[in-house]
Amino acid sequence: MYDFGNANEAQREAISTVDGPVLITAGPGTGKTFTVFMENMKWSLH
């Protein structure tokens, strides 16, 4: 199982999506950069 760290439910959904592109829309300070970073790390480790 992949460790999502402190990601909330919406971030976990974005990180774990494997089919097609993901559009992340959110306000300032909501964790967009964290989510994109985690997605990049996931693909780097596989």
C-alpha cells in the first residue's frame, strides 16, 4: 500500500488516479503543490 502521508481524501484521490489526466482546482494553501509532488514521486518510484 502506498503511504499518502498527510494527504486529505481529495488529495489521495488525485494522487491515486491512474486513468487519464487529472485537473486539480483549488484555492491558495489547499495542498496543490503537495499533491502534484506526491504524484511525481509515485511515478518516479515505479
